[in-house]
Amino acid sequence: MEKIHDLKWLFLDLNSYFASVEQQENPALRGKPVVVIPTDTPHTCAIAASYEAKAYGIKTGTIIRDARRMCPGLICVQARHNKYVDYHNRIIEEVVKHTPINKIWSIDEFDSRLPPSKRNEKSARDIAMRIKHGIWNNIGPAISCSIGIGPNTLLGKIATDMQKPDGLVILNPVDLPGRLLDLQLTDIPGIGINMQRRLNRAGITTMTHLWNISPKQARKAWGSVQGERFWYWLHGYDFPHQETSRSVIGHSRVLDPSLRTPEKARLMARRLLTKAVQRMRKQNLYAGTLGFSATVRGATYDQNFKWYGDIRLTPANDPFTFLAQLETLWGDMRAYFESHYNLRSPVFKKVSVSLTRLCQREQITGDLFDTPNPETREKSEKQQALAKALDHLQAKYQKETVTLGVPPKTLAGHVGTKIAFSRVPDKEEFWE
Ligand SMILES: [Mg+2]
């Protein structure tokens, strides 16, 4: 752990990302109140709102029925996740022209560890302006970002939230606490309503209180070592995320001849993944990358073609999240074999799954970024509860008595979310 005296980190947050992409794609939407919705019903909620819609009090999570009441001229656009992924990739390509990207936190948030020679206010500001101009010129004028620069990623993220849209805020460690004291506790990523209550009970009601407690008191207030980590982050220290000893949990299977059809191979991949996720859960780990590979038979018996793909996501440990992402990879793999080798129904020889970027719960940086969407949060809580129930059954019966069908997609904006599924699982998907 090290106290940072310069501007080591740049954090970038795209403003109203999904809504901005829609405004970029369709100039008629620019300057108008626009929300992005997952399905076209009045019961759904906004998964993104343009700044013009935000002016009416509409935000992510607002029910569309209410949103229309708040803003009669509201334009609702159905989400196009593939577009958001395309733009994400193009924006990354643009940003790396100006500074290396260290970590992709979500579809609309990245950070950069600035090179040592650039960690001063002038150079950092210059990089930020070049990124902004690059996005304006090469991606499009409807896409804007807020950039925060600070001694660590938490302070960088806080700085992006201080000015939206199109912000550039520098939190220089020598000026701390400075503007931090103007914030509410809940403005800090990682402090939601529940944590605020907890802190209030510990006598901490303002940012000034929070700033003045000791690391030990922070640990006590949080009830975990996370509080102490948080304290050091807030005070401008930086430390690497603890690496876990394991770096990968994976399973692979060479398929019996009777299991080589696409549908049976797919079920095997799902089964391997469910087992890998269960192993990971037993070790209280989370994974931020799902990898999948498949080997299929070529034109002759001993000719093999192999495909590998992976998806990065906010670290998760419930099987539903990974099974949904596996479907996306499976679709990409089928498309690849069909377009490259004209294999519409390949003969599968082997399937493998891997879970990497493993970390512990308190290392999840997504933790810092509480999801604001109540629908997403509720869904993820239900999934956690169901996953726990499955763990329990597993432990009780010591075999795979219960497994999972294909779940509906969550709304979470994971990179690579491309295909929506919603169907009742087939009987054969319940193994044994
Ligand atoms: Mg954003």
C-alpha cells in the first residue's frame, strides 16, 4: 500500500451511454428526451435516459408509465445491445490512441494507469482533452464522457461523478479532502442506502465525519476489512487488487460419439460450466471472465477446427449469469464455424469452459459501483438466493440432482450481451 502524491489514474465514464448511442445513430433524437427500454411495454423501466430526459427527473430504473407522465413528449427506443457493444469497442480503440487502458469496468466505464511521466496536472488534462476530441471527431458528437483524474481509481470515479455530462475533474491528492467534503455519503460509490444507515448508526453522518475517522474505526463501521481498504482509498492510497492463488477454474470434456451433436455438446458445456461455477462458489470466489472453447471435426476424421472466445463481465458467482453468457459465446462459435467452414451442424469432439479473473467478494470493484437499477438488483438478489438454494441441495444430495434451464437474460449491461433468451427449459436439460 502506497500513499500516492500524483495523478496516477484517469477514470472515464460515458454519459448516458445507451441513450447517447441511440442519439448518435439517429440525429433526429438529438436534443430530445429519450429513454432506452428493454421491451416495448408500459410496465418496463428505463435502462438509460438522455440528459434531456433526466431534466424531467427520469433516470435508469424509472417505470415507463411514470416517465411518460413526467415528460409527455418522451421518446422510447428499444435497446440494441449489439450497437452498444460495437460502440464500446470503437471507443476503446479511440481511447488507447491517447492512453493505455488498464481495466474495463463495464460497457461504459474504463480506467487508465497514466504513465509516470504524465502524472501531473498539465499532462493528465491534456490526455483527457485529447480523448474527448478523439471521441467527438472519430466516434460522434452525440457521445460524451466525464473524465475523473486522481491518485487512485475510487477517487477517479468520484471525480467523474462530480461533473456530468462532458466533465473533467481532477482530484489532486495535495488538495484532499477538498471537494470531497461537499458530497453526501451516498454520492460515494460503494455507499448505498444500507451502508449509509450503518454508518449513521456508527455516528458517521457527513463526509467530514467519514474523512476524520481512523482506518480501525472504518473497519468497525463497515464490519469488515473492506472498511479499512475503503479508508485508504478515500485518503489517496493505492494498492494492487489482491491476486488469489488460483487463476483459473475450468472443466473440459472429450465427447463420446453419442454426445457429438450440437445440442448435446451444448448441454455438456452448460453442465461443465454449472460444475465450474459450483466449485468457484465453494471457494467463495467470483470470476470476471468466462472462456469457452470447442473443437469440431473437419472434412476428414483427424482434421480438427478449434474456436475460443471469452466474455468479460462484472465479477459474478451465480450460475445464471455465466450460463446466459455461455449462450452468447455458443452463438458466436456456431456462426464462426458456419461462415468459415460452412459447418451448419458440426460434429463436436471437445468442449471446455474456464472461469478466470478470479477474485474475492471484497475485491470486486463492481462493489464500488452499486447498480442503480432496482429491476436489475432485484433480479440479481433472486438469482443469488436461487443459487444458494442449489448449493444447499447439492451439498445435501452430493450429486447433480438439480440443474438449470436457460434463464432469461438480465438487463445488466454486460459487455457481449447480444442475444435474449426466454423459454421454458427442455426436460432433457434436467440431468439425471
Ligand atoms: Mg455512464
